[in-house]
Amino acid sequence: MAYGQETAPPNGPNSVTESAAKPNVERLSLQDAIDRARRNDPQSQAAQTDARILREDHVQARNSLLPSVAYNNSGIYTQGNHSPIGVIFIANNAVHEYISQGDVHEALDTAAVMNYRKTAAAAAAAKARAEIASRGLVVTVVMRYYAVEAAKEKLDATSRAAEEGERFLKLTQDLEHGGEVAHSDEIKAELLANDRRRQLREAQLALVNARLDFSVLVFPNLRDDFELTDALHRDVPLPLFPEFQQQAAQNNPDVRAALEAVRATDAEVRGQWAGYLPSLSVDYFYGIDAARFAAKTDGINNLGSSIIASVNIPIWNWGTTQSRVRQAELRRNQAKRELSLSQRKLLAEIQSLYAEAEAALNELAGLQRSVELAAESLRLTTLRYRNSEGTILEVSDAQTVNAQANAAYQDGAVRYQVALANLQTLTGVLKTQ
């Protein structure tokens, strides 16, 4: 064997196919892969965590509007002075004073009500942002899922091309031995066969890398014992544009997040304006406040109740409230600008993403026809060469065109599936069948 000469690859199954034949191989549909990726992707989980944290902020803001109950216990020991007052510190009531009381507290504050509305809007905006992250992840999963499928299809096509190259090399050798073609044709055929062998090995490597990229995204531990069940070339219809437009307008999370951000800043502005208003708090106490820690002292009942109502009226704070109102208004104006931008972007993306999907679908039919024509052209060109009616350059061109047509067809199918996933980022609906 000459130095650098490549040998034909074995006709047995490749390592990936062998792995699929092993027991306990996990079969994954596209939806299974999406669900697993959502559980394992740190960015998606971080967005979900932020949404849950802000939801708890809303719960806390709601609870601050409701009455609270506490039970206070304290003992005060003061030096006596044997005078009618009884203690040196006149603020204290007795030498020994025991307080054990339940306190029901309620505060009525406009700012707290506005904070409740603000946290509700912030929680809704965080939920929308989590949905944005989740839908963006779907596009990545779809891209890598079908990249594996496309790599398998390309490997099959390249394997067939390598076998065709071997058969053509054998044909050329036979024709040369019969004196029908020149030795240069055999050399050219061998070069073509070497190219097909190299392309086959590159296709095998591409499939391995595609499976690794997919595994990293979907599984918590890197693994290769899986098989994908959703075919790349299954028939998935494109939704009608009016249906898509309506779903995008209703379910777009970017616009929903921007809208909730405006509502949050509007509630913040009102909450800061509430700083000019009085606030009311009421405390109801029940228990003992006596010189002995007992329900009765010398037959006298120590248990009793009291109510304290306080009204806080703001008078002067050096313009701090006014400054906070201006801050909140600036945030609200910026949120409105971002909402307007999100609405304009939605209108543009509705047309752009649908046009991309429509173009990919229309081109897919032409690419499929090109595969059929390229295969037929290769067959006829090889037949003409066998009958001494064609040249080896024509065969070489036909083999190249056939390989390119197959690769373009697989890439076109991936493009269409990814285009459908991109539509899902606007509508929340992923077309899978």
C-alpha cells in the first residue's frame, strides 16, 4: 500500500448506530428533550428562581396589609427611692414591673397598598421573563436536536457516496484493464474515492460532535446512550399567518413583561406620592402590666386591655419625598419607552419570522427535488461513462453535485424546524406535528 493511501471504510454500522442497539437506550422525543433541558439549563432555572423570589415579595407585601399578632414579654427592675413615686426613674411605674401582653397590630398606609400593587406587577413581569428564557431555550434544543438528525442523514448520504466511489473506482479499473479508458481515469477515480472516504470520516466526526452538543444541553451527566425519535423530515405544517399573528399579539412574553414593568413603575409613583399623606396604626393589647407576674395580686385582677391609635402626619423632610417621586416618574417614563419598543419589535418580528419560515418551507420542496435530480444525474452520467459516452470529469461533477444536494436538503430541513421554533418564541406554540 502506498504511503498516505486511504483504505475504504468498513461497511458495518458506525459507533453511534451500535450505541443505539445497546440495551437501556433512552428514546427521546423533541418534547422530552425540551422538558429535560428546562430542568437542567442554569439560565432557565435562574429565571424561574427570580420569578419565584418576586412572587414571595408579593406575598410579603400582601401580608403587610393584614393585622399581625405578637406576644410581648418583659420585666423591668428599677431602683426604688421610698418616696410616693416609688422609683428613681419616673418613666417606670414600679420597682418591679412585669409585662405579658398579646398585641394585635394593624397599619393603614397608602404606600403599603401601592407597594402591594407594585410587587404584583413585578412578579408578573418576572414570570414573563422566565417564559422568554424558556422559549429561547426551546429554539436551542430544536436546533441541536435536529442537528443530530441532520448529521445522521448526512452520514448515510456520505456513506452511500463512499460506496458509489468504491464502485466507480472498480469500474474504472476494469475499463482500464480492458483498454477502454486511459490510466489517468483510474488515477482520477482513485482520488475521487479518497475524497469520499475522507468525507465519510468527517461526517462520522460531525455526528459525534452533534450528539455531544445535544447531550450537554439535555442531560445532567454527559451520556451517549440515547436515541431520537422525531424524524427530521416529518411533515409539519406552517400555521396560517392570521392565526400566527393573533397568537403572537396575545401571548408574546416580551410585550407582557414590558407592560407589567410599566404597571410596577406606575404603582411606585403612586406609592411615593403617598409619602405626603398621613398614616394610621392601631394596636390592641391584652394581658398584664403589673408589679407581680400573676393574673391576680391580693385579689385584684391584673388582666386587662388597652388600645393605642397613632396618626403620623408628614410635615417636612427636606424634599426627600419629592425627590423620590421624581425618581419613580423617571423609571415609569423609561418603562413606557421600553414598552413602545417591544411593541414595535413584535410587529417587525411577526413578519420577519413568518417570512423566514415560509421561505424555508418553500425552499425545502425544491431541495428535495434537487436531491432526486442529482441522484438521477449521477446514475445517468455513470452509465454514459460505462458506455464510453462520457468523461470522468462529468462523473466527478455529478458526484460533487449529488453530495452538495444531499447536504443542502438536510440543512434546509433543519432551517425549517428552527424557523418553527422561532415562531414559538412569539406565540408560545411549538408545531411538532
